[in-house]
Amino acid sequence: MKRRDLLQIGIASGLFAGSNIDATAATAKSLEVAEASIADLQSAMSRGAFTSLQLVNAYLARIKSIDKSGPKINSIIELNPDSRKIAANLDRERKAKGPRGPLHGIPVLLKDNIATADRMQTTAGSLALLGAITVRDAFIVQKLRDAGAIILGKTNLSEWANIRSTRATSGWSARGGLTKSPYALDRNTSGSSSGSASGIAASLATMAVGTETDGSITSPAALASLVGIKPTLGLVSRAGIIPIAPSQDTAGPMTRTVADAAVLLTALAGTDAQDPATREADQHLQDYTRFLDLDGLRGKRIGVVRSQFTGQSDLVASVVEAELAVLQAQGAVLVEIPEIPNTTKYADSELTVLLFELKTSLPQYLAIYAPASPIKSLADVIAFNEENRAREMPHFGQELFVSAQAKGDLDSQEYKDALANNLKFSREQGIDKVLAENQLDALVAPTGELAWLTDFIHGDSSGNSFTTPAAVAGYPHITVPAGFAKGLACGISFVGKAWSEPTLIAMAYAYEQASRRRRPPSYARTVNQL
């Protein structure tokens, strides 16, 4: 945040305490939040330059002018009606006791598949769950509340986190409509954490939490010039998150900087008795800001996965190719790797596992977090969609849901064989193998293609990406802004072995600080393709 912005903030200080005036519009004129980091905002609030309530009002004004009017990027599916009250309470607490920590009074957006036991809905973008009362917070939501973060609202997403159809259009849900890219309004956001990506790119909040099964954090983050972290499976609890597949699902940070992502990951991570996969999380729990090291690349051996360069468009490949020189300049040793071995051997079995686990895990979530909902199972969702076809399926169908419903339970030999195959070839015969044989600290590659034109007729044309190996293995993956081609953002990905978040964060931070490739959006109607 610039000094002139902090000087302007003082004009509005104290305007809204005990007042019924339209605080949002007044604060927006005096508090510039675009591109502000957690540290910027926390420092200013600690000095008394402005309050958390004024910060919330500034973000609400920005949402009104950018998300709901003007370019109308449509990233927010619902606002928290209690956000101002929560902010005011946290302001009083700060004055009386001091801040709880780095997230005290900082607004966060949550993807609309993360349960909140408040006056907001949790629907995964589906009309089927609209009106269903959520009776418990997700574990990570309680952790955020305990840290003093303010849940500002829920973000739109690819409905049901993109597991409904093979011909889906990312960023669209029946409840929320279409989220647009703030870099080119006719381009797709990717998914499924579409609203989280567009909202943070547009500075509609300080940070967001997305979820990923395969690419749903890292892909939209890359297309929005953001940092996205898909953690090691089991570092962050999934309890209270509408599931696809527990063998691959995770939540993670989506922010404008690596430092902000490290702060948010520190708050989210930890063992949760409700999620057995997190039993080792506390053993690996760190203050991830300790690894924000400008020398984080020095001496690190990094494998450059060449198959991901040749598999991308020339535009993306050339942008990321140029960034390899930045890694070398910061002391990294680059090792040419033709490909990660055996990725084709789980191309089909990955989907098999997802379909089996979706059928089993969805009713378990509904029974615990939305017990009064008339929707009890995947079969109920399928029936609802058929009965409400005009509203739920105007653009694409639900053939993946139907395929999942036809699967058996998790005792099925088909499921057990597919899961064993996934883990074998993605882990010991995949990422672990290539890292060990080449004595590597991490792998690097372009995250994915440039944003494509949104097309409701043909669906997504997302092309090649680097998300699947880490997603299937359950290993950490960080994407960082790498630059732009034709005005569209490119991401560079760092992937490592299980629990290697500290190493990856150090590398990502050193690269980010040396390159400084992020830039805010211009809300262009389209891009010049010449």
C-alpha cells in the first residue's frame, strides 16, 4: 500500500462508528485496497490508520463497482450479511487486547463448497442445495474465525467443482451464473475455483480459499496471475467441504503474493480428528512465513519437465522458457527432464476413482453438514437436475454424475485396483522416481495454457496442464505468476515430494521476488490476438 493511500485513509477514520450512513461509498473514496497485502493492511490497522470495519466497507464498495456493476466479473455468489458486525467486534478486540495474529481483521473469500454455519448458503453452485441449512462450520472455517479472519462472502465456482459433465463450461454454476476473467471478459477463468481466482485478481478481498481435486486451485490461479497452493493431501482438513474424492481433494490458498499464501496456509493447516487423512499434519505444521527466503533457489536442483513445454502453445512455452533464466540467476541448478514417467498409466484410472468416491462421500457430507436437506445422495441430485433441467442444465448435462451413480461401493475390486494403480504410478513410479533418480528438490513447468474463449456450445478447451501428477499423487504444487502473452496470464509451477511445502514456498518466493511478473487486471473486453 502506498503512503498517499494511508494519508487518505485518515480522512475517513471514525466516520462510521455508531452511524447509519452509507459507509461503503465513503470509505471507498479514502481507502485504496487494490493489490494490498496482508502485511500492508495489518501494519496500517495496527498503527490506527484505519479499522477493520473500514477495510470491509472498502472491499464491499469494490465488489459493488467491479463484481456487480462495471465489468461485472461475477465472482461473488453471496456476501456475508454479518461481515461488518464481525469487523466491528474485531476492532474492539484489537483495541482492548491487541491482534490475535496476522489475520486479525483481514477479509477472506471462501469457495461456495466450504460449509459455514452462519447466514450464508453452501451449495457448490447448485440449486439443489439452495436453502439447505448448514449446521456446522468446516474445520478450516473455524480455524480462520479463530485466527480473526473475516469471512466476507462465498465465491462462484464451476458447479459441483466441475465433476458434473465432460462438456462443462468452467466458471458457470446454475446458482451463480458465469464468472468472467478480469484480464479479458470474454475469456474463461478455468475452474473450479473460478470466483476465488477472479475475485482476488480484482482485489475484492485480501485472500481466498479454493479447493482442488485436479487443477481447481492451480489452473484458475495461473490464469488470474495469482499464487495458488495445492498442499500435500492431509495437511489441510477437508471436513465440511462438499467432496468429490477424498483421495485427491484438498483446500488451499489463492492470493496475490507468496507471502500472503504462506500466512493463509499457516492458518489453514493442522490435524483434524474429523479427517483421518490429516493425522500427520501437526507433525509437519510450520509457520510457513519462515520460509520466505530470497535465497530459496540457491543450490536447489530443479527438473525442467520438457514434455510440458512441448505440450503447451508456443506462447506459453516461450514465456516460461524465459523465466528459467531467472531461476538460474537466483542460483538454481536446472536439470533437463524429458517427462515425469508413467503419467499415461493413470489417465483413465483417475476418473474411475473420482466417480466411485463421489458417490460414497457426497451423502456422508450431507448427513453431517446439511441433515435437513431433502437432498440426501447423488441420486437425489441427479433427479433434481432432471426435474429442473431448464435451470440446471441449459448448457451441459450430468453424464459424469450418472456414471458415478452406476458405480458400486468402495469395497469394489474395480475401485481398489484403480486407486492402487493411481498411487503406484503417480508416486513411487512417478514423481518420487524422477526426483530420486535425478537428485532433484522440485520439478518446474508451465502450469497450463492461456485462458480460452468461453464457449457454451463446445464447452472448455483448456488444453494441456501440469496439474494431474501432483493431484493424483497428493503432493504439493505451487503456481506463481510468470508473465503474460497477448495480455493473458501465464503461471509457472513448482511441484515436489510429499510435505515439501517449506522448500517449494522458499523457491516460489525467491522466484517471485526476482521476477515480479504479477500485474493487476485491466478488465479488457477482449484481447488483441494479432
